[in-house]
Amino acid sequence: MLLLNQGENTLKAIPATYNRAHHAFAVFTACATFVVITAGALVTSNDAGLSVPDWPTSFGYLVKVPHFVGGVRYEWSHRMVAGTLVSLTLAIAIWTLLVERRRWLRWLAVGAFCTVIAQAILGGLTVLLFQPPAVSTAHATVAQTFFCIAVAIALFTGRKWVEERPRVEVDSRRPSLFLLTLLSIFALYVQLILGGMFRHHGMSWWPHVANAVIVSFVLAWTAVRALSVYSHIGAVRRPAIVMLSLLITQLCLGFTAFLTRVAWGRNMAQPELPMVASTVAHVAVGALLLATTVVLAIQVWRHVPIALEERIPQAERDVSAA
């Protein structure tokens, strides 16, 4: 038999009350974050990053709508939806502090607000420092990290998480499914950084493409393990299926983005619609893929904990004692 101290599982649902309005607002905040990421991808894909040259103002104003000339429409719109997201995050953080009994969720909400502030500062530095690749890539990476946090808050405030009794099955396989989910998240972050460096002209395209092979292998391994062994646990099966579907979609979009941006669009004077559409979709689906993998890791942690130690049978203990 296998032993695991399930009480030490910090993500296990403790007595809490489902708050429908709080959960709905958390879901809305996560959706708004996805809109901000998509708007940011539109800025980068249209080479509009410096269309508004000042920050935190826009042409000297905080809220005045400028003339939408060239890439200004993309950059200014991105700033406005990002500013709205800061307000939404502050609201969900305060709301969580007021209504939540789970201390770790209150800290997560505070961490979400700190992350979105860091994201805003990095966005400003991207403009003020004239888009250095490292800062621009950090801006994109923190954005997707915040999206994962927002999705996690929406998950933790949901009725199913609050009210269901987890179906726990100890995982004695090596490597464990939870370790595979962590490896998947790590591989996706490496891919996110490599892709950001390429998009912001700090690196060639081939490291991103080469790492895509590693990402595909690790995520496929994780999904197959989850579906072949724990398909009877719906909380594990559903994100595993979504993750595998998004992986296939992302590979197709990545190939399309490579053709339109690298193979065909290298000498274009300005980005064309196929290039913009493919790269924006590639970034958006990538964000969904990372968030889904994080959800899978959380559900595996809750429902399929790792076997920490092996119980020695009584007969063997008696023999060793003699």
C-alpha cells in the first residue's frame, strides 16, 4: 500500500461557500485577460509597438482618444483594455479578500494584482526603452503568467471546486503524472520565451521551431498518460483532452505563421493580413494551451497525488525486527 498525507495538500478544498457573483466576476476577469493578450499580439504582429511614443500618457493625454493613424489604433486600444484589466484585477483582489475564507486564495488574488502591475510596468519600459527584445519578451511572458493566475482563480472559486469531494487516486508511477504536467509547463515557458525573442527580433526562428518538437513530445506524453490511466476522473480527463486538441491546433497555426512570416513575408514592406491573422491566432492559442496545462496540473495535484513513501508490510517488519 502507499501512504500520502492528503491533509498537507494545500489545494484541497476546505470548507468554503460558493459565491456565484464572485466566481462570475473571476471568469470575466480571465476572459478580459485573454482579450488583452490578443490585443497585444495585434500590436506586435502589425509592428505597431512604438506608434504611441510616450507612457503612461498617450500623446500627452491619459484618456483622450487620438487619431487612429497607422498602428495607433492597435497600440492605444491595447493600452485601454490593459488599463481596464488593472481595475478588474484590483476589484477581484479586494472582493476575494472580503469574502474568501481560504487564506491561500486570498494571497493568490493579491499576487494577481502584483503581477498585473508588473505587467503594466514592463509594458511601459518596452515603450520608453524602444522595445529591447528582453524587456518585450518579459512583457509577453508575464502577461501569460497573469492569464494562468486569473484562470486559476476562476477555477478555485467555481462551484465544482468548492463543493465537490475530490476522487483521490495515489500515483505510484515514475515519472508521476504531476511531474509530467510540471515538465509540460516548463517546456511551454521555454517555448514562450523563445517565441517572444524571435517575434521581437532578438533571436533567430530556429530555436523556437526546434523546441516545438520537445514541447509536442512532452505534452503528448502527459496527455496520453492522463487519458490512458485516469480517464475515469473527469477533472483530469477534460483538461487533458483540451490540452491535446490545443496542441494540435497550435502546431498547425505555428506552421502557418512560419510560412506567412518567415518563408513568404520576409521582404514585405508591411505585415499583410495572412501574416497578422496567423501570428495573432498562434499567440492566442498558445496562451490557452499554457493555461489549460496549468489547470491540468492543478487537477492532477488534487485528484492524483504522488505516492510519497511505501508502507512496509507487517510480515517484513517482523522479520527485520527479529
